Amino acid sequence: MAQPIPLQKDPSQTDRALLGIRDLVLRGEFKTGERLPELALVELLGVSRTPIRAALQKLAEEGLLEASQPTGYTVRGFSETEIADAIEVRGTLEALAARMAAERGVSASFLAAMSDCLGRIEALLTKVKPGRDFLAQYCQFNTQFHELLAEASGSEIVARALTRAGSLPFAGHNAFVSVQGEIPASLEIFRIAQRQHREILEAIEARSSARVEPLVKEHARLAYKNLQLALQNNEAMKTLPGASLIRRRP
């Protein structure tokens, strides 16, 4: 088994390589099954081979790449079933976090912070239609709410597991936000998600663990419903990072 590649003393070099390679793959610069050449990546990204290798290893752990024999990495493809499974894993862990938050209790100030975040989303939904600025702001507030939800569990173990699960390709809570702007009645999809956010928060505040767990799982599955809608809309798929990696059903 290969030994883990140590991170650079300057972590920004590895971060730069990680973000750069992920961006190249998701933009379709490398196709499914294609081998990623280290020397070409060194020239493209302007970093040395050590952070490139560390980044490739990290992306393989996340599931975007896979190790190939005898050495190196190739780009993975993803079936709809695999994406659904990744979303289900993330949703199950997030439901666990919400249940723990309800059972253990969350301070009034923390609940207020979560509510304030949702208030920002509601204000956004009442003012504008989906567009580049709208999507960027929505992703920011949506990320904040889900991070607060993980923190509300009071468990670093669960929070770390959630971070890892959310890094799986197409599993994150913002994975399909970009396509929603191209889907008819997209504002209603955002509003459904927001109503679910509010119900989740209310259940945590009421200390109702039995209610909050299925609510969170259903909320996570909304991401897969968005994927299904996108797959029926070629214009929407053009806005989805990594769309070329998805193997469509015949």
C-alpha cells in the first residue's frame, strides 16, 4: 500500500493544486477514464510535483479520481445510482447530526444564529429571480445553515464525517444549485428547500428528534430530484460542473 504523501510546509501550494485539478476535471478538461499527467499539471498550475501528487491522492480519497495501475490516477465517471447513494450517505449523517442536536439541546443564541441565516435566505427569495448573483448568495447562506446544523450536533466526529461525505462528487448540499436557475419554476424549488429548512429548525427547537430525522433525510433527497430534473433539460446540464462525468441511463 502506498504511503501517504506528506503535505507541503506551505499548505497553500497543495490547496492550489487541489482546487486547480478539481476545477480542470469538473470543467471537462479531462474526460472520464483519462489519465491525469503529473508533468502537464505541474505546468498548468505552476506548482511542484509534490503538491500535485498530494492533491491527486486527496481527490482519489474524495472519489473524483481513482488510482490506476501501475501508478497514477484517472478521472472517474458516476452513474445516477452512485450519485443517489452519495446523497443518501450525506443525508443520513446530517439527519444524525440533527437528531443529536434535538436530543442534546441547542442554546438559544445558536438557534437564533440558525434562524438569522434562514431569514437571509427568505429575504433573498422575496427580492430576486435566480441568476448568477442570486445563486452565489444562496450557496453562501445555504452552506452556512448546513455548517451550523452540523455544529449543533455537538459532535466533532459527526461534523468531520459530514464534511467528508459532503466532499463526494455531486453529494454536497449545493451540488445542483447551479442547474436550478435553468429549470422552470426554479424559485418554487428553492422555496420548498427553505420550508424544509424552517421545519428542521423548528423540530430541533422543539427537541423532537423523531420528527427532525426524517425531515433532514427528505431535504437531502431534494438534491437528487434536482438532478433528475436537470437530466431532462440540456440547457440546465450545461451549467452543472462535472456534468460530463455523469453516465446517463439509456
